Amino acid sequence: MPENLKRWVRGSTTMLGQIRALFLVFVLCWPLVGFWGMHRSSVPYRIAAVAMTLVLIGWLYAGYRRGRFPAWSWVAEGACVCFVAGASDYRTTIGLCFMWVNFRALYGSLREKVLAVATLVAIMVTGVVVFGASAPAIFSLLLTAFILLVVNHVLARAGAARDRAAARERAAASAGAGLVAATTREEAMDVALGAALSMDEEVSAALVVTVAGPALHVVAAAGDVGAEASGWVAELAALPERARAALVPGGFEYLTNGAAEAACEVFRLRPHPGVAFAPLSVHGACFGLLVLAMNGRSTDDLSAPVKTLADEAALTLDQLLNRSRLSAVVDHSPDALVLASEAGIIRFANPGAQALLGESGAALTGRDLWSLVHPEDLEQIMRVAAGPGAPAARPCRIRSREDAPWISVEAVIDYVNEHDGSRSIVFNARDVSERQALELELRHAQKLESVGRLAAGIAHEINTPIQFVGDNARFLETAFADLNRLHEAYRELVDAARKGTGCAAAIEDVERIAEEIDIDFLLEEVPMALQQSLEGISRVANIVRAMKAFGHPGSEEKTQANLGEAIANTLIVANNEIKYVADVETDFADLPLVHCHLGDINQVVLNLVVNAAHAIGAADRGRGTIRVSTRLENSQVVIEVADTGTGVPPEIADKLFDPFFTTKEVGTGTGQGLALVRTLVVDRHGGSVDFTSKQGEGTVFTVRLPVDLAQGNDMAEATA
């Protein structure tokens, strides 16, 4: 189409625009035959009808240029059409009515069409009443006009839907190309937001939001957004529940009314009547949301195109993030990473390689990779690189210049296929010269270190009962001094009674001293202190025996024991380790007697409780809680020790029960506690010990012991 014609024809690139332009041409061509039908009317009437026709055509063209008509114009336009139709007594000039209806049916909502129907009825009734037109003819004309109105309204809706679908397809294609070409996450998000804004004419604003735990972070925004929207951080829990439910792969949600306004408030947007949510997800995990704020309900279902856009954007963002992470890892890796062609010509050397070899990247690029390797090591390195199986690290020596010293490294060489089909060599070298020197020194100290850890572990395990015995001994020392005072008073009373003088004063002294020292308390507590001290001494002996059993399981016989009472006593012993950091909660079930080594079980519970106290102290969140519970499950007794401490990181979970492994600082932990627990439970009792943990929330250790397998266990021990 010529450029000068395009200025007068609007929207002809769309299907609906072409339909509107076609019917506008029909309206513009009508005067060529329509004015002929006015010859029967008077001259003034003809002049007025022609003028009104031209005004109507001008108004219709102006509305065509604007792309819309006000609803009231149906009445005004209908009056013009009625006047012009009367110029030929509703004969020839009635054709303008059909041209007008065909064109105007392409504009406006369905509600406006009700006004159009009323206008058409008024035009036809006027023809019968005022101009004396035939009622049957007018009825057929009215029916034809109704059909044209409905057909062209449906045609307009279909054309608009096709145009919107085509626009979304173009937006999706453009977004796909833009996302592929994007080199940064910022570029990718701009492309995604631009495509989202073009999805529908009702879309007012678009946001890219990332989800990190309980927080939402608006990382990009476009369209009608406030100054606070971009970069805003909000709580995920503040979103309506339906929006949170969309955070699953393939999810979609459209909120309206109050829920939409609440979502806009979360993202600091002005209130919108509708908000659409699509998750950003890759590999089955959601990491964000694509949010579209809409001024009204779209006439089409946007779920499929919006989800497709969100998936494409998520995949691109994830790829760019991985690329960025890979670049960060390569650039910040202390290892030397070199990429060379299959012939060995260096194409890239990371900063680690440059620092290790003392050369810049430009100086290394283009050099022969194999010239860096010591000649005596080159044959072995080449053989390993060309051999089958996964590449393995091999020691070798490298340097960049002949006057530089050789550097001892562990090198991994692998061949990789590039995207263009060519093969490249990846050379990964790690400096091990310092490590080799340290290994030589550590080898001499290894045995002494193991002995030291074992000795420290024994001291750690017997410290609590020894302290308990010491506290009781100090109490007994004070109690003995008080009882000695009372004893002296009794001796004075006896002497006074023998002499027959001063008995009353002696009795008062006895009563006063007895009250001062609280004789009833001493008589009750001293025997308990003695008994507890004996138990503490016995516990120390049991600990020593248990540590010995760790390496050399004993063959002492098991006895029937009340675990609830034993655990309660253990908590008393461990109270000094617990009372400053945690409160203890207990939930002991009514258990049957368990055939076990009671001292071993006490030691197990003691280790778990003390570890729980240390974990709570390390969390540094104030006073925590240790919960000790027992229950019966089938043929097993279950003991659980739960804490609100630091939790166990996943990367060390499989090492937790290894001997000498500890997460505590040097000098505060020996790594013997949980290893001993596993030995006592699994090896000595045929039970099991396991744990569940949430990092930052706490850990639950679960010990399972058989209730009554005395014969089977004894036989197993005898066989062993």
C-alpha cells in the first residue's frame, strides 16, 4: 500500500482493521447511487439530506481514524440515517442504513448493540408512522438489519480475537528471539516484560519477582508501576493464598476484585481490577513469578501464552544464571583452568592459571599447552588423557618459562566436544606443593594426635560425673562441720545433765544449733548425697568400661532395667551441662523392662543430651529446649532426644557417627560422643540410631532398642 494512502487507512495491518476499512469503503461509495434516490423529495429536503449524509460519512471516518465511537452516537447517527432514508420514502436511500449498520457493528461492546437495536427499531417505526412505508417491507428491512448487526458484531469479535492471537504470537516469537539473544539477566527480563505488556491491551504493568524462602523480591518492572515497585521486597505470606498456590510448575492464577487489590498492595502497585500470576520454574522447582497487572478482564484466555512466556523466560534466566555462576567459578577458582584446541594450542586461561604460572592471559593464549608440562611427566599425562574411563588427577610439574621453578600440581586432562563439533582439551591443575610439605609434617604427628583425641574424649565423658561427685563431697564437708557443731552441743548438754546444773541453757544451745544447721534437711540429704556420690563414682567406672567397649566390646551380662528411671537419673547427672542453655521436657511412656546394659544406655542418653545442649549453645538464639521422650513401637523401645539447636548441615550428615569427627572447635570436641553412641546401641544391643534435622531449627536423634531379645542377643555375643 502506498505511504500516502496508509496515512488515511488506519489499522489495515490487522484482520479487524482490514474488515473495517472494507466496510468504510462501502459507506464512502454509497453516495454514488444513494443520492439518485432523493429525486422525489423537494429541493430543500434533498439539500438537507445530502448535507446530513456528508456529515454522517465524515463522522464515521473520524471514528474510524480514532478507532472508537461513543455509545450515544448510535442515536445521533440513527437520526441522520432516518432523515436520509425518508428522502426516498424508505426506498433507495434506505441502503445507507445497511451500509451504516455493517460498518458500525464492527465497533463497540455487546452492551452498545442493545442501543443499536433500539435505534434500528426507532428508524423503522418512524418510516412506517411518518413516511408511510409499508409495514411488511419495513419488518423485512428491520430483520435484515438485525442479521447484519449480529453477523458483523460476531465478525468483529472474531477478527479482534484473531488479531490478538496474532499479536501474542508475534510477541512470543519476538520474546523467544530476544531471550535467545540476551546476554545478561537484565536484558532477558526486559524482553520478557516487553512481551508481557504486549500480550493484551488490558495489561498495564508487568513484574519479574524472585522467591527466596519467605521473601519476594521485585527484580524488574515495566509499564504503569510506581517508584517503589522495582526492587521492592515483601513477604510471600502476604500474597493471597490463591497466588501462593500458583507457585508450582505449570501453575497459573488470575485474581480479581479484592484479591487483586491485595496483591497490588504487596507489590506497591496502584489498585488494578485483575492480576495474573505465572510461575518461573525450571527442573521442577519454582524460583519466581511473572506478574501482570491488568486494567480489566481480558476477552481471551491468557493462561497459555503467559505460562509459555514465563517458562521461556525462566529457562533463559536459569541458563544465564548458570552461565554467570560458571563464569564466576572459573574466574575465582584458585585452580588453573586452561582450554586448548585438540592440537594443544591454548585458547583460554583463567585468572588462577595466570596467577599460578605468572603470565597474563594474552601471553598464554596461542602457546602450546604441552610445553608447560615437565618432559618427564608429559608421557604419563598424555597417556592418562587418551585412556578410557573418567579422567583422573595425576601429579605433574608445570612452568611457563625456562627460568621459572617447576610447580608441583595435580592435573586433570579431559577432551570435550564443542558446539561446532570440534574437540578441545580442558587442563585443570591444582597447586599441591604446600600440601605435600604439610603432609610430611602431619604424618609424624598423626599417631600422637589420635592418642590425644582419645584421651581428651575420655576426659570429656567423665568430667560430668566427677564434677557431680565433687559437688556432693563439698556438700558433705559442710554438712559434717554443721553436725560436728551439733555434736559438741549435745556433749555439753550431757555434761550439764551429769553435773545437774545448767541443763536449760544447754538445751537451748542444742535447739538453736539444730535450727541453724537445719538438722532435718541434713538428715534427709546427707544419705542421698552419699548415695548419689556412689552412683557418680559408679558412673565414672561405667564410662571407662563403655569407652573400653568401643574398641573391645565386653561380655558382661544384660539385666532387666527400667529405662524411664535410668533416663531421669541421667538427666540429673547432665543438669550442669544443660541448665544454663536449655529447659528439659520429658515424656516417658509406661515401658516394659528392657533387657540391656543399663550403664551403656545411660551413657548413650548422656551423650545425646550433652550434644543437644552444646548445639543449643552454638545456635546463640537464647534459651532453648531439649525434649526427651520414650515410647513403645511393636517390639522396640524408642528413645528420642530433640533439641532446638543449630541442626546438622546436609554435607556432613553421613559423617556424624564417624570416630573423631566433630564440628566443634579444637579443644572443645573430640568426635567420640556419637561414635560411642552408635557402638553401644548397634553393636552392644542390636538396635539402631538415626537422626532427622533441619538446619537452623534443630535435630532429633532416635534410638531404637529391642524390648526382649535376651536369648538371641546373648547367643550373638557368645558367638562373637
